[in-house]
Amino acid sequence: MNTADRLFGTLIWVLGVLAVTGVTHIVAILATPALAGKDTYAWVAAMAKPEQLAVQPIAQPGKQLVPFADPAIVQAVCPFDLSHGGLRLHADVEQDGFLALSFHTPNGKLFYALTDSAAHEGRMDIVLLTAEQLEAVEADDDEENPSQDLRLLAPTPRGFVSVNALAALPGEREEAEQRVKSVSCGAEPITED
């Protein structure tokens, strides 16, 4: 066997390995969601009931619910299902301390976020709605006395809200936890005509 034949044989072997590796990689990527079994919403719903805020325990190495959780952040989640009505969140915001809310689709994709700096007169009132619910709510609006609620359009009927407060020092954790617990998360009845 001459050098050219060996080189050609090696080239064919390398191309074959690359083809098998590439196909395996593509199949693994496409199969991962089906094999994973749970989306982020299912994981969050296992920790909290829909339309109820659940504060997450302190992050501990090896026992974290959220990977790479920051121990300086107090976090709570509120899963939602808008198939039977909207979701209302309310928070009375203090001058000091940091509070942030982020809204996610069932697979965890962020679609809206805001901090306590968005508060109006020390309050945050947010109503999360589907497109049909938003139309119904807007049809009932009083032009003389407009709503002060921030109305958000959810891209999907299910998802979750993450509420976060900063405890810059370990001694501030209890205060940050109280800020998170002060946020109410509940169903918002919608009257559709």
C-alpha cells in the first residue's frame, strides 16, 4: 500500500468520524427538550402554587434550587396560569432597599422586568393579561378616572414571576425577605362581555 492510499484511507476515516459525531451532536440537541421532561414552569410550579408567592430558601452549596444562586439575593417565585383570569401583583415600595420583578414564559425566557424605581407614589400595581383579557379590561376603562395599573401583555398564558430583593450585608437578609414577602401575587378576575 503506497502513501497516497494510506492518506486517502485516513481522510475517509476522519470524515466518517466527523459525520457520525456531527449527526450524534444534532440528535442530542434536538432530543434534549423531550428527554428533559420538565420545562421551567413545571419546576417552578413544583415549588409554588399558581398565583401564590413562594420565598426560596437560603442558597447553600450543593443544595441550591437555582444554579449559581447569589446568597445576597432573596428570591421568590409566583407561577401563573392566565387561562381563567389575569394576575395582579402589588408592592408598597420603601425608599431604601432594592426590589426587582421579572416576568418569564414557561421555558424561562424573560419578557418583562422592572425594579422599584418604576414605583408610582411608593406603589407598584401590575396586572398581567392575555390579549383577549386586555381588550376586555380596556373596554371597561373609565375615561374620567383612568387606571394607574401597569398592564402587561403576556406572550403565553402560563409562566412565572420572579421577585428579588438585595441583602447587601448578611444582617440585612431578614429585611430583604420582608420586602419580598410584602409583594402580593394573586388572581385578577376579568369580566368579559
